[in-house]
Amino acid sequence: MLNYPDIDPVLFRVGPLAVRWYGLMYLAGFGAAWLLIRRLADRKGLPLGRDDLSDLLFYAVIGVILGGRLGYVLFYNPAHFFSHPLDIPAVWQGGMSFHGGLLGVILASLLFCRRRSLPVLQLGDIIANSATIGLGLGRLGNFINGELWGRTTDVPWGMVFPQAGLLPRHPSQLYEFLLEGVVLFCLLLWLNLRGSRAGVPLFVFFAGYGLFRFLVEFVREPDPQLGFLWFGATMGQLLSLPMILLGIAGLWFVLRGRTAR
């Protein structure tokens, strides 16, 4: 069994203001995404200036926050929020859904592409690659917060999380950091740099994230208010299945178009 590092979630305080690691991860993720989008856009010849990039990130931030919060409300705890509607905007109390945030970013990106007359698939390839940075850093933030832990286990690297009882658990946040962050980032970057057909990195992201999340959910503790759902699946698995199917269908469509030429 490994010792959980028990890092203080608050990095430092300035009077009543607390700067938290989790919030810092979000800022670092958006900053790194800005740099990567700029580099890949130049490489692919997309006309994205500094102002365009700033606008794109603004759209993405709004999409992540609104989509992530509404997704959590609808997918993970609708009974509570429908009876306490004033709690819906209280994002500082926690509760964001990746799948809802993804839908928000997709809608925001489509709107941005339409207003700038940019190719959706090419820009989608770049955004998907940059999104993996935030995904990985976000899971590190979850680990530092000691939240979203895994199920109990007897593997040698199991950890006792302070708020999860006395039994060792899978550090599922680190599994997701490695798979959804590091592995997926490297794979998409390789596809983007090798000049893959437009849409391939994007749909690999959908299929790859969906598959990794589906697998990690087998060792991740389900949300207590939901537990296990249809056929013993978790909500995360049910929401990941459409991503896998979309990724496979999109790859088939894109690659079929290539072979048909």
C-alpha cells in the first residue's frame, strides 16, 4: 500500500482569497491549450490570429462551465437540483460533468467555426488535442483534492484517501491522468504532426476517451447518489458508450471517404 501524499488543496492564501491547486490546474490547462492550438494552427495553415485564439478560448471556457454544470445537474443529481434550483449556479460547491462540458465545447466550437468560416474537422482535431491537457491536469487536481477515488482494492499501489474510510482504494484519478491525459495527448499529437486526414484525431479522441473512461470506471467508485445503473454500469460508462460509437462511426466515415477517392 502507498501513502497518500495528503497535499493541502489550497496552494496559498491572500487574506480571504484562497488559491487552490484545482483552479490552478484549470488555468494551466487553458494556457497550455492556447499555446498548442496556436502551434498546430500555424502548422496546418489555419488563419487563427491572437485575437481569434483568445475568442476561441473564451467560447471554450463558457462551453466548459455551462455544459459541465448543466451536465452534472441533469446526469448526476437531477432530483436535488430540481428541488433546490438556487444551487444550480453554485459551481464553487463542486459538481461538473466532463460529458456535459464536452457537449458545451462542441456547440461553442461549431458556433466559432461558423462565425469565422473555418473548417470544422481541422479545428476540431486541434481542439481535441489541446483538451487532453486540461483533462490530465484536472485529474491531478482531483487527486490533490482527495476526491473521485477508486473502489477498495488490495493491489500494492492502493491508497487510503482521508475522506474515503480506512480501506485502500485504487488511485483512479491517476489512472485517468495517464490514460486520458498523457497517452491520449501523445497519440493525438502524433496524428496531428504526421498530417492525418482531417477528422481522424478528433474521432480518435472521442473513441479513445470513451474507451479509457469506460475501462477506468470498473475500478472507480460510482457516485453515491446514483450507484450502479443498468446491467451494473455506472453513469460514466453509460455516457462514454455514445462517445465510443461516435468515434468509430466518424473514423469509418472519414477513412471511407479517403479510400473512395
